[in-house]
Amino acid sequence: MVGNCLINMKFDPSFCHNEREVESKLIVSYLLPKLGYTLELWRQERKLNRFRLDFSAYIDSEVKTDVVFEAKHPNQNLNDHLQQLKNYMLELQIPYGMLTNGKEIVIYKNNENDILRIFYCWGRKIEDNIDKIKSLIGKDTLARELKSIGNNMKIIAVYHNKGGVGKTTTVVNLAATFSKMGKKVLVIDLDSQANTTFATGLVNFGDEEKDDLKDNYIYHLLKHRKFFPISEVARTSRFSSYEIDVIPSHILLMKAETELNQYEYVKGLLSKKLDVVKDKYDIVLIDTPPSLNLYARLALITADYLLIPSDLKPFANEGLNNVREFIEDNNEFRDMMGRDPIEVLGVLPTKVSTNSRFIQGTLQKRLALVSQRYKFNIMNSIIFERDDLAKCTEQVVEVGEMEIPDPRSIEDFNSKSKSVNEFKQLANEILEKIEAT
């Protein structure tokens, strides 16, 4: 009854004399009900990162904010608050925002690097324009939008059988970059060394009493067909300001390989469990062990795409022969499953020296060797070796006499680092390649 009364209410801007009345009479009593946002789908004064939003509305409780509503005093000029709204929408990757003082109503859309005004009307004309507003930011409209881009989850394995080439650094910072771009990201750590689990700040295995992963990590997901779904195993990581889910690994995974090899269903189980959450994530990144073992095989069987980080040194280059054979071997199994061969995005040059003579000379020779001798495409993006990139995952905080790991993404550690732009270029290149296939 209350809901119906709210929906049937009309709005008169002359009744708003201050900001609180704009909030209560326009947003709470009129707009949110009209747009289909029931009480459980919006929050007032919601704190996200360093911001406090007036009103945050979302399609369902598991999804990021879809619309932010900012209310101002009726006598204030909305243009004076535009930069604030822009900061909210761009940093938090909120698709839509409304700015209103009761007298005027303006809607903006996130356009990646800026926000675009897509609607304007006078407050006294809101009744005449409510259908237009619903068509832009109504709950049902955004739900249809989400559904139209659903079933489009892309799974990327990051693999090289040579260790020390920057796989983990690539995975965690690429994940943070994708998340900042507004993508919903899941990271899967399939390496028993658990470097990605460390780098995303989930656990300190050095303290056995605080080891809360050993009873719920990737092993349990792979072993149990009916239990341990992704929703129960994945944890939200705080190494980045932009939310990322991580399925952790554990050093005990090494001992479990012989056991898991006995179960034929294991090879297809990760793919099946990911299919259940295909509408929840846009990008899945799988970190892999530097080997030819079961866990590396699972990654190449499950993924749609393969990214091969390499420092391009002789040992890493020689390992590309093994990588190619491993790809072909696993493609045979994919064929038995009725799946297309994995799409190789290319070799990503990593840990590359910034020395100008090296870049102009030795690097060019090594790049040519990869394409000519090993027949792999080279990514245009390059991740250079930089001190801040090496240090960002090694951060700690002192608690009493203890040092607690506190890894950061490069974006959070040093937003002005050149590495930030390198990962942004890489993310855009990957998206272009994926969209082209």
C-alpha cells in the first residue's frame, strides 16, 4: 500500500525549500519509486572508497552502483557541482548519474573518460518527462541493458612454462585496470605457489593461525562437482580500489595434484562452474604455474584466450617451443569437448629494460626472433621493468612488532607511474582483439 501511494504521488518543486526536502520529496518519495527502485535497491549516504554518495541505486544487491543521485539546495547552480558528480562517476565507474536541485533535473552518462549530458528538464515538467527518464535510468531499462550484454564473459589464461617472466604482476595489475574500466573481474589462482593470492592481499600463509584459506580454495572447487561453487570460494580483494573477486590458491595445492589427476571430470569442471557465473563477470583472468602440469592444462582447457608474458630472454624464448606444443596438446582435448582451439592473443613483452640503446637494438632483435622462429604474434603493448611496479605488491604495514603484507595495484601504489598507462594500453589492446574475434 505504501509503495503504491508513493508511486502515485506528484512532485511540485515549489514545496522544496532546502536540500533535505529535494532529497525527501523528489528523490525518495517520487523518483526512486517511479523508476522501480524498491527500498532494498537503494542506499542513502552510501560510502564508496573516499566518496559519500547522496543516493546510490542498483539493479540487484550483487551489482555495483548503476545510478547515483545527487541532490542540491534549490538556490544552488548545478554546474557548480558537475565536477563532483564527474569524479564520482569516473572513479567509481558508475554508468549513470543525476544532478538535481528540484528546479532542474539533469542526467549524465559515463563515457569512459568523461560524462555526457543525456537529459535535461525543469522540475515542474517532470510529470511530462517521467517516461523518458524511466527509459534512461529506470530499473527495468538497466536490467534489460545488463541482460543484453550478459553471456559475454571472456576467460583469459596468462601462461608461460618459464618462471620469473612477470605472470603474476601482469594478472593482478591487468585485473585492476579492467576493473577501473568498469569491467566485473574474477581472478583465478591456479599456481600452487599462490603468488597471485599473496599479491591480491588475501592471506599471509606465514601465520598458520590466520590461514583461513586451507579449507576453501581452488582445490575444493576442482574436487567437488556439487559443492564449492565459485560464489562460495571467491573472495573480494582489497589490493585495488576497484573491486575484484579472487579464487585463491594455497601451497597445499601442490600435494593435491596426484589426487585430482585421478578424477576425469576435473578437466571440465572449472569450465562448468564458470558457466554458472557467466552473467556476473565480464573478464576472468587465470594465473598459471610455470609448468606443464595439471593446473596449467586446466587453464588452457578452460580459457577462451591465451596471453603469453615473456621477458624475451633466451631461456624464455626457447620455452616458447614447449608452450606451442602444450597449446596443441590441449587443443585436442578441447576438440573432444566440442570447443574451438584456444585463441592466442600473443606474446607480451614483460620486464623489459628502459635503456634506450637496449630498446632500439637488442629488444628489436628479440621481438623479431619470436615472430620469425617461434611463429607467435607479438602484442603491441610492452610492460617495462620499473621499480614502482616491482614494489607495489611488496608493501607491508607495521602492526606492533609485526609486518603485515599490504600489496597494492600499481594504480593504487603510484597512479602517476608510467606502468599505469602501459597496463591501460594492454587492457585496451586485449579488448580490441577480443571484440574482433
